[in-house]
Amino acid sequence: MRIFRIGLLLGIRQIQRASIWTNVLIVFVMALTFLNLIAVSGILVGLIVGAERAVREDSLGDIIITAKAGDDHISETERIVREISAFPELQTYSVRYSGAGILEANYKERRDLTGERDIANVKVTGIDPVAEESMTGLSDALIDGKYLDPNEEGYILVGALYIKQYAAQFQDIFETIEDVSPGDTVRLTVGNISKEFIIKGILKSKVDEVSLNTYIPEREFRRLFNRVDRNADQIVIRLDEPTENTSVKAALVSSGLGDIAKIQTYEEGVPKFLTDIKNTFNVLGTFIGSIGIVVASITIFIIIFINALARRRFIGILKGIGIDRKAIEIAYVIQAGVYAFLGSLIGVIITYVVLIPYFDANPINFPFSDGILVAEPIGTLVRFLILFIITLLAGYIPAWLIARGNTLNAILGRK
Amino acid sequence: MENKKPIIIASGITKSFGSGDLFTTILKGIDVTIIEGEFVAIMGKSGAGKSTLMYQLSVLDEPTSGTLTIANESIERKTENERTSFRLETLGYVFQDYALVPDLNAEENVMVPLVMRGMNWTEARAVARASIDAVGLPTKYKNLPAELSGGEQQRIAVARAVAGKPKILFADEPTANLDSFSSQQVIDLITSLNRDFGQTIVMVTHEREYALGCNRIIHMEDGRIIREEILKPLPE
């Protein structure tokens, strides 16, 4: 204990007597290292979390109901809708019908019947425009034209990635139709049935479920797809409190709905590749951040080594008058620890007080996501501990190297 | 002096450096005994080996051969940690250039070895202040070494060396970097420790006038003791 107390005194006094600018520079380096450790993985993970948030906001909601395995559609959709409507936690919901069709454009201008048709295989979703707007704010994704009017028929919303001029950046990845805009007529063919629609609006979103989709009113969908039983393909639910989705799902399942449909929370329903990418980015971010740790530990090593080397004579004198070299080593470890702690503390403050609120308010505009900065407290704590322990080691090793040297040589300044 | 109690017994001490063509022997078989309460000066020209002898006697260095017993303890078998602990408990040092820790103030410089010996902080502070008072610097407790003159720093170094009441005080040319006034102050202080408290002192010096307060002067030349000069016998 007395060795530690002496080490503490020596360490604190060394920091106090050091140049203020030296201290500021070291703490600054440590703060940057900590931020590097947090921010690199935080932005990579935030990119996926941003995508997940967008999928939750613009498409899937908090609870997703789909057909049970083996069923083509959700059985007893109307009963399910009645029952979920009675849940007090429910904020809104949307019933969706899904199918696939061929969208054709520019067929009226086509003169050469042997030539290539301007067609694209598309996903078709039948919606109640009012319910869908309430659920996902689909009209916010409009980049041209207007939203579906529930009292009108013969109109369609087309996802931008089905239209060549909007999907040019993706080259031939998606099947597209050309040169269409709101007001143009297109033909939607499902099996042997075709129907003309006027493009009411064009949708573009960072959620592919929206940009790679076409929307028509559910009545027209059922007629076109001959879905007379009113059984839908997907019911998405938004709750007043999204975090309650697990308990609401359990209540839905226990009410018997679990027997007739597959009920999932958002977390269960989110595509697995998103979770996989998130985990991969987390590991990648930690790896990149760990390079920062190596740089910081080398920096601390050099700083402490030069410091200890410059004080080698005083280290020798302290040993000469009987001070245990462990006390001297502790002094340098404490120095390194104080620098790591202060740097990390500043890093934490910058992360949680400045960066996270800033990126929440001003997400980074990635092509498929509005990237935010994600820094879970537990992950931050783990990174702090890693940085702290490595810094302590980086402080200890040079102090150990210098302090273990010959006492008289140190006092006399001999090599 | 045969009836006095020896505190240092060195026998056949040699110290060599280097190897091959660079092999040099600095000390060539030194036999010396120092009595408890004695004030001994080691003198000689530069390169005579006086500082090297003092480093061996003060356990700061290990002799190449020979035996050394201090305060009835054999030194040569001690580990590095044991030697450090032995220096803390038994010996005090005053170096040429003060050798105060620049980050610690005067009081802390004196306190650190006392705390290392196991004193609590309050007790160590009181002892340190008493020791600083005794060297005549009662207003300098909180001054950093850089804020003290050379003479004041050396007096703080003496205060540090004697605060723990060591059995032997070693002083390696303690006036080498001081002006004549400060040198005399430091020599008076060291001499008074021996005269008033019976402190055993071994001092290396170039200046004969500073050795006049000693009981004995050991004269060295070329790594050997060539003469011993008794200035005043030890009191009974």
C-alpha cells in the first residue's frame, strides 16, 4: 500500500509539473483514439441501424403478420383485423395484398410488333391508401406526381427503380420501363388479365420495399388477381410504444391468432442479412478501431519512454535512496491511466453530447440508408476498458524497462 | 580504535570494468574498517578511485570481488531488492548535485523515503519538517527544487538523508557544485551531525579544508589506500 501511495504521489506530481500543452496534447490524442474506436464502428453499424429504422418506419412497422407456412395467404384476415383493432396498444395498421405482374409502357407508340416490348416484371401491392398512408406515410416517398386517392380507380404508384431514368445508376440490375412519368398510361398484366393504369406518382425511398414496388388500391388488386376471399398477404402494425411489440405479439399469439397466421415482431421479421451485415460491420469497425488503439498505445509508450528516459537519473536516485522500483513503475502507470481516463471521458462526452444528437438530427446520406452514429453504452464501456488496460500496459512497459536498469549507472548518467 | 564497534568492514574490495583490451581495475584490493560514530573523509586526485570506493561502501554498486559487512549484515549475497531495502533502512546519501526529485517540493522530497519506510503521511510530514527546520530552511517546505539555490537544495538533500536517522551517511563531494559560502554552510551542517548526534559519516571530497572536521582522512591513489591520517581520535 505504501508503494502505491508513493507511486500515486510521484505520478500525480509528474502530471502537475508537466507542461500544460504536453498534457493537453496527450489527452487530445487519447480522446481522438477513443472517438476513432467508437465512431468507426458506430457509423458502420449506424448505417445498418439507419436502414433498419427506415424499413421499420416505411414498411414493416412493429409487428408483422403473414401467412402460416403452407398457406398462400393469411387465413381469416377480416377476423384478425377485427381482433387487432381492439388492442389498446395499437396505433395504426395496414393490410397488404401482394402479387407479381408485368408492367408495360409505351405500347401505344409501338409500331414494330416483332420488336422488344417495354416491359418489366414488377411486384404489385394492393393497399388501402388511407391506411397505408397512416401506417408508413407512403406519400412522403413521392418524387413526382400525387398519392392515390381512395375514391379513384385506374391509378398506380410506381417505384422509381422500375423506371429507367431513375434507376440508371444501377445499370441493368433491375428490369425497367422507359420514359414514363405521372399521367402516362401503363398496362399491368397478371396471367391472362390485363388492365391499364395511369401513373399517379413515382415513389423513391431508401427502402427497396417501396422503390421496387407498385401500389394499386386493394379493390382493384383483388379484381385483377381474382382474390375474392379478401385474405391478405401481409398485415403490418404500428404500436404507440414500439418497445412493447414483444408483449403485444405474445398477446396476439395467445388470443389464438397464432394458429391462423404467422406473427412476428419487427426484430424477428427483419431480413437476416441486415442483422448479419450489422454484426459484420461491428466486427469490422472494432478491427479498424483497434488499429487506433495500437497507434495510441505506441504513442503512450513513446511518451512515457521519453519521459522516463529523461528522468532516468532521478529514477536512479529514487532507487538509490531506497524507493522500491515498483513505486516508480506505478507512477508511470498512473500517469498513463490518467491520460487514458481523461481522453476517454472527453471522448464519451463528445460522443453522447455532440455526435449522436448531431447525427440523429443530420443523418449521413448513404445510398440505401440514412446513417446515424450508434454507440451502445455497454459497447462504449468495453471499448473504454480495452483502451484503458492497453494504455496502462503501454505506460508500464517503458517504466519497467528504465526502472530495472542499474541504479548507479542511472545516477551517474552512464549507459 | 580497536575497542570501538566497527560499522563498515570492507576486505579485499576490487572493482573492474570492461573486458579484453579495455579491461580496467579501478579498486585494487581495498581493506578498510569504519567505526560507528566516526567521520571519515576519502581524498585523492581525480581517478584515484575515491568515488568508486564510496559507491561500493554505500551499496550503490557491487564490487567485483571482496567482502563487505555493514552494520553486521553481509552485503554481497543480497538481491537487488534487498539492497534497495537495506539502503532505505540503514544508509543516507548526499550526492554532488543535490539529486532532489524536481517534481516534488522540498517537504515531499524528504517525506518520500520516510513513507517508504512505513510512516503514515502525517507522521512523515512532521518528521520531514523537523528535519528541514534542522538544516535552517523552515520557510522552504513548499518550494520546488528549481525555486531553491544550490546551497539550499543541498541542505534539503542533507535533510532528506538524515530524516530517517540512518546508521551511516554517505556524502559524495557535497560541495562540488556550490560557492564557497554555501559549501561552508553544508560542511558545517554535516560536521554538526557527527559532532552533536554521533552520526557516522563517510565523505568524499577534494578540499582538505572541508575534511578538517573529520576524525580520519583516507588518502587514495591509483585504486589503493596509500595513507590514513588521524585528525582527531573518536571520543570514548
